[in-house]
Amino acid sequence: MKIRVSCRGEITEIQQPAGARLLDYLQGAGIPVNAACGGNGTCHKCRVKVEEGFLGVTSVDQLAFREGELKNGWRLSCQSRPKTNVSVFLPGAESVRSKPRVIPLVADLSAFENEALVLACDLGSTGVVVAIAHKGGPVLLEAHLLNKQVPYGADVMTRLHFAQTKGVEPLRKVAFDTIRSCVKALRETAPKLYDRAAEGGVFCAGNSAMASFLNGWNIETLAVSPFQPALRDAGETSIDGLSAHTLPLLAGFVGGDTVAGILAIEKRGVEEPWMLVDIGTNTEVVINNGKGELWFSSAPAGPAFEGGNINQGMRAESGAISVARYDAGKKHWDFETIGGDIPRGICGSGLIDLLAESVKGGLITPDGFVEGGRLDLVGDIALLADDVREFQLAKSATRTAADLLIQRAGVKPRRIYLAGTFAQHLRLDSVAGVGLLPEGIPAEAIGNASLEGAVLYASMSVAERATFIARLEKMRRPVELALQDDFQDAFVKNLDFKII
Ligand code: FES
């Protein structure tokens, strides 16, 4: 059986025996399909349009598409099993870029050719950044690329489930591939700097799943409750002769990216007690209580903050509504989109803005009720009652983790440091408006702390790393949220929005 795929102007032909799902054939051929739910039929992102041949309409297709769309040949690739030759068009795959974006952060890179340099990587589950940095910082040159694992699932749980059935190797391979592409782009842009920086290898800060995939560790225990990684040690592997090191992990879902965040805060010399919050599909919260203890936990927020599981949600790419303001008097919305383009969807920061403004403007009640089940925004773009619910679950998980950790650590932090590029784009009054973080504590976005910390870790001597790891182990106070008696009550209470 032959499957012909037209994607981003390129044609790929796949020759395979019939029997599997179309999604499996596409992924097997390395075609980047957005399969945010991992092929469960719930995200409706893996859509294809039949151009020639036949794919039957399944009951899930009927839920995902309008009648006209079905007539025009739209199907979910995770639900379709082609039996004869078929040609399909795959849209939306443009978001999985194959070429990194290289960003110089200093005007004259050649001025650093004789300096001590390091190579560090923020191995995010969505975005990956590999950077050449001055030893101890700052970063000089960055290469950004979407993690090529994204087609295997929007969040780490979906990818872990994939790895349980199909093995870690495909995910390890694409993680290598992502880093390799970034490394190549840096080498081509600044060969002299790269050669100096790469001497010690590349130091990667990633969550526990990312570190496990990269090192090829067994993920069986990480994929099921209580989510223990096979190892918590710093890892070492090799990518085409370049040694790749991963930062140590604190726990199942508090990984090397959080350890990097701790390094980034410590470098600032801030006053304790402090709180670090890294908002994402899995939100990590850490408190240094100033008494030699590091309390930490993680909350499975899901992909809502990245626009996932939101009907018209999208990543923070051009055309995504990123800022929203509502004038209740004039009943009028003002939007800003990324790149100033025509609105195509809603990204995470836009979603937080939309909800905070809607609650403030009386369009959504404080308990999340949307009259008529939808809020029309602009053009075809609307916020649906399901989206509001999805967001409430994500924000309550985050808020509850922060609240309970404050109780367990026995202190109120002086300041909350928000790690991650997502947090940088948030309006802090909207964050307060939706009740995402505990009230009365000043919050500050500190940017990509994972990359900053990876640079700091890469800059340490072997002995310094060993001392740091031993100190972390001594301070380590994990809190398993799901096992806390008061978690459920707090979670339900925190579903409500707060009004600023
Ligand atoms: S609906 Fe097909 S991958 Fe989500």
C-alpha cells in the first residue's frame, strides 16, 4: 500500500503493508504530525485531508469535524487505518521547523574567540535552546529549535506512554537530532567559538523525562505513579562524538531544569526564603526556606498554558493572541498577536489575559461559568466553556502546589521567581487576576533559568559539581502532592478565579 503525503510543499511517499493507523505511518516516516494527545483522538490536532483515495469516517471524526469538513475529506490521522493507496495533505506541520533560529546576543562574537567558553542546553519538552556562553555567563549565541519529540505528544506523559509501548529509542533519537541540529547551526555560525565551547561537551538541563530519554534510561517507573526516575544522577552520553551531560534530578517530575533554576537564583544572591515556580505542562515549585531546606513539588498542569487542549489554542507563534484587553463599558476587546499578524488562535499568555479580563469584565463568573458556553472573540476565534475548565484545572494544580508547599516549608517566601520564557510574556496583573499564584507575594520573571543554570553548571569544575550535588541531596525535601490529605480540598477551592 502506498501513502502519499503532501506537507509544507514537499511530497513524501510511504510504502507499507496496510493495518496500522495513518498517524503511525506518518511518524514512522519522520513526518512531524501534531499529535498532542498521543493519538487518543481527543486533541483533534492530527488532521489530514484526503486528496485521493479513501479513508472512512470514524465516530471520533464526527466529533472532530463539521459535516462540510468531513465531506471535503478531513480526517484524524490517529483514527484512520488506510487499506488502499491514499494521498493526503497534512496542514499545520509548519510549526515543527527543521532549521534552528540562531540568535547572537552580543554585537561582536569574534571578541570572545580567546575566552573560556562553555556549551549549554535548555532541553525543554517543547523548545530546545543550545547556547555558547562565556564561562559563568553571559550567553553569547543561541540556537533555538522546537523539540522534535513534540509530534510524539504535547506533554511528557503522552511521550512516556509512547515510550512504554514503542520503546525509548525513537524519542532518544529525535532528542539527539534536535540537539545535533542546534549544535550544527552554532558551529556554522561561529566555528572558532564553537570549538572552544565544545571542549567540555554540552551540558543539558531538562526535566526527568527529557534526561531519561536522552540518556536512554528505563522509563517504566517514571511513567507510572509515584513517577520515580530510574536514576537521579547526572548523566553522560555522546552525540556524534560530542559528550552530552545531563544535570542531576531532584525527583520524578522535578528534574535538571529545576536544579538549573536553583543555580540561577543562587547566583543572584537573593534573600531567602524564596520560591521558584516554573510554569509549564508540568509546573515545578521549589521553596528554599532559609533553614537549609529545599522543599519542592510538581503539579501536572497539562498543556493548557502552552495552548494545548484549548480548542483554538496554539503555541506562541505568529498570529497567536498573546495580549488581550477588555473594555467592559464599550464591550470591546483589543488584542495583540505575536508578529502583529491576523489572529489565528490563542497562546498561553493570551489565554491568561483573556480569562483575567473576562472575569474582571463579568463575561465569565468567578467560578468559571460562561453564558451560552462560548465567548466569541474575533473572527472565528472563540473561547469555549471547555477551554475555561481546562485552564481552571491547570491553574488550580499550579496554585495548589504553591500553597501546600508554603505550608510544608513553614515560611512565606519574600519573592516568587518565575522561570521560563512563557512567564516572561505574562502580565503579572493577569496572573493575579486568575489566582495562579499566592496573593501578597511579589513575583518576578527571571527568563530562561534552565539555560542560565545549565551555563553555570557547565562552568563548574568536577569538584564544584560534586559539592553542589551533595549540598542539594542534604537539603532535598520532596512533597508528593497527590499523597497529601489536604490536596483535594485545596485543589477544588483553587478552581475559582480571583477578581483583582
Ligand atoms: S486527536 Fe489524533 S493525535 Fe490527538
